Amino acid sequence: MVRHAVRPGVHVGILSTCRAALATLSTYLFVYLITFLMVSAACVAAILGLRGVLTGLVAAWARVPFLFVGRRLHIRNRERIARSGHYLVLANHSSMYDIPAMLAVLPSLAIMGREKLLRIPLFGFFLRCIHYIPVETDNLRKAAEALREAIERARVGLSVGMFPEGTRTLDGEVQRLRRGFVRVLREGRLDLLPLRIDGTWALKPKDRWYMDPRERIEVTVHPPIAYDQLANLPDDEIVELVRRQIKAHREEQGATRMKRTDGWVFIVNPIAGNGFAASLVPTVKEMMARHGADGEVVLTRGKGHATELAAEHAARGAKRIVGVGGDGTLSEMAQALVGRDGVTFGAVAAGTGNDFIAILGFPERFAPEHWDALFQAAETGMDVGRCNGKYFINGMGLGFDAQVAMDNFHMENGGEVKKGSKAKYTWMIVKNILFYHEKSMRVTIEGRTVEQRSFLNTIANGRRMAAGIHITPKAFADDGLLDVCMTDPLSVPMRFKELISFQHQTHLSDPVVHYYQVNKATFEFEAEAPAHLDGEVTFAKRYDIDILPKALRVIYNPKGPHYFGKPGG
């Protein structure tokens, strides 16, 4: 008897088809039965007011459809969800399995879905019990009513779940996002929680009757983004941000993936410059593509996150890490990169003051030639200042300038920067010229200690401070020295006179101004006094300050007006 060999692919095809048929049969027969039983129990719990029991039943029910097709639902980074958080949860939508996947992540969610599901006997009552929000996407009036209902749910403290595409995709790719979710975000004042759902489209797409459970089913929880970071962004930027989060597969997500990266990493603070930094994200990506730069763009989500991201990507092998934001963002990143071999730090100014960028020879706003210079990546070593163990890359101040910096922060909110433009800085400067009172202090410079009061005390690595004033015009960022500019106590008229002198860079000839170039200095006060390090406010009675020569590798613009005396070292 002749035996005919069967190609391995045929075996695989037969086995896959059988498995898909069994999965489909079990789902249609048993999931509906289990759903009926669990929904009945949930309805009883709802009638009796047992919200905890209801939430537990929802969480269990949400996993049942996946178990019956032979797959376990995997949820990555669930720890990012705060128990007390109130979120607008957004995810891509390619399958009927996406609703239970979202509810498995957050069972107490008021989720928005098709109105026709409410017509299913008993199940419709169950959906109403769990704050389901019905929507008819093809009816503008009813869609608007659904958005208003979602906003009301948010205002009573519930998290809201939405699929911003409005309907299931036919090809597994994220489609155009509808903007209704932005209204819910703004009026509900919710934090944003993006989810990426993978594997459900292959399991059961919209236009196929049977299930194919071959792929791993996974929900990736991306880092929440606080409402305050989004409030001032235009709608287009919010839509694009959400699209990027729910579009890319988990292995493509820069903010959460843990694979090795040898290219560029751009860390963007989306609220810097009142949202200007966020608006640069498309430009950054365009310039990366134009210059053939392999890498990724990641967004910070709060104070201190830039330090974490810089440390994480440096540990994973990133060679060039570029900050897009203001001086505070850039300083945060430097905390993780000082003294680290094999990593070069770059900057794109996108804040309000933007003083540090001048050290590197770049302007506050980039033209095409400046992007060219950035990606050419000329490197040099830059000095870094250190005060009480914390680094500063541009400068620090004690006295009048520290008070200006302190006024620029909401101290009761953990040091959040107040919103505004350069006019804001001008007003703060004028206010403190009128009302600032000099404090007594003990200063040790060049081995000599004196007791004095001083209106201005600036210790700098760069030349510019206070949004463009050249307080330390002799500074070079690679000479191993700190430039210190101090003044005597000044009357109000003298303060205005000296401000004009600073702006015209003629202050060094004034007898009330004292200028030093040293490698260390100490300032002591009778009580805690404010200081700023790159605009970040801190408090102490004693400030020990020194310089770390060429402790940070930076990208600079060789053709620009940089502050390096001997670049390239």
C-alpha cells in the first residue's frame, strides 16, 4: 500500500481549524450559559445594593469568554492604576472581546458601548446596573446624549471607558479617532489611562463568525497622564497622543518596552512652554525620519519622571538622550546622566525661560539648520555644578533670584511651575525689586569667610539666567570653574539701575557688583532660606557648592554661539 506524505502545513491547518471550531462552539454554548448565571447573580447583588459583590462578579465574568476559547487574558502593568484614581480609559477596538478585556482591567468602569446590547433580556438590565453608557454612533443627537451621560458619570466619581474609534476596525489597524472623548476628558476632569489590546482581532474580528484562539491575548496598561498635563493642550494634540498610545503594539511602545535601544531617545515634557513641547512631537518624529535617526519619543507624566526615563533608557543602552522642554525638564534628566559613560545628552528648548540651551549654542526655537546640527551630534564635555549633592547644569541662585524662582512655583502643590509667559517673569522680577528684603548670611569664597547681606547671589555654569539676562557673562561651561556674581544690599532705585546694567551687560564695572571664578563656595543662613537650582526651588540653612569638571557629555552646535572655551574634550 502506498502511503502519501501529508505536508506539515496541512496538519497545522487541520488542527487550527478544529481548534477554532471547538473554541467557537464552546463559546456560543457555554459562555452564554455562564453569562446568564453570573448576570443573574449580579442583578440580585445590584438590587440588594451589594456594590462590592457586583464589582467582583463583573471582574470574574470579564475573564470567562477568554477561558472558554482556551486563552488566559494577560494584563501588563496593572500596578500603574491607582486605587483612588478617576480615569478616562481609552483603548483600540477591533473585536467584541474588547469590552470584557477593558472591564477585566477596571471592573468598576462606566463603559460606553452599542445601544443594542441593552435590548438583550436580563443582560441589558445587568449592563444598566454596572453604569453602562449606551451610544448610537450614527445618530448625532443620541451620541451627544451619551457624551453628556459619560460626563455625569465622571462628575460623580466614576471612571469612564471609551473606544475612541467609535466602532470595530475591519483590518485590525487603528482607524480615525472621533473627538467626543476629548469633551469627556475636559468636562469630567479625568486623568487619561490609555490601553492597548492585542490578540482580540485575530480571535474574533467583526466580519467573521468563528473564533481563532491562536494568538496571545494581552492588555497593556500605559502610564496614566494627569488631567493637569492635558488641560492646556489643544484637542488635536490630545487626539494624536491617544492615537499613538493605542496604535503601537507593545513591542513598539517607547515608554514601556524593555528591549535594548542603541539609537536616539527624545524625552518630551508635554506641559512645558504651556503645551509648546507637546506640539513639537510631530516635528521631532519628522526630523528623526529625515535624518535617518533610529529611536523613539517618550512623554513625561509628572514631576521627576524625566529623571526616571533618562535613567531607564541609559540603562537599556540608549546612546543619545535628548530633552524637549524647559530648563527644569533638562535639569531633571541630567540628574540621571551626570558621570555616566557612553551616553550623550542633548536638548531642544521648549519651555518658557530656556536659559540652558544657550550653553550648547542652539537658539530657543529651532530652524531646519539647528535640527541638522543636533543630528550631526557634535559632542563635548560640560562641567556640572553640585549643591548639597544635587546637580545643576546652568546655574543656581540665593537671594532675590531665588525669591523670583520661588514665586514661579506653586509650593503647596509640590513645586509645580505656574503657567504663563515671559511677561510673568518680568512681573515677578519687578515685584521683588520693590519688596525683597536681603537676608544676612555667611559666605566662604576663595578660602575667605565674610558676614554680609546681598541682594543677588548667582552661581553659574552658563551665562544666562532669569529668561535671558546675562548675569555671569564670563562663564565657560568647560573651564572647571563656577562663576559667582554678587551684589551689595541695594535700595529700590539702585535695584532698577542694576537691572538695566544687567540687561546691557555693563554691570561688572559697577562697584556694588562683585564677580568671582572659583571651584567651590559655601553660603550659610541663620534660618532656612530658599535657593533655586536651574529654576527648581529648594530650602536649606547651608549650601555647599562645587564643580564637577566635564562630568556630562553633551551635543553642542559648533557653528552656534556656544559657551565652550575648548570644545570637543
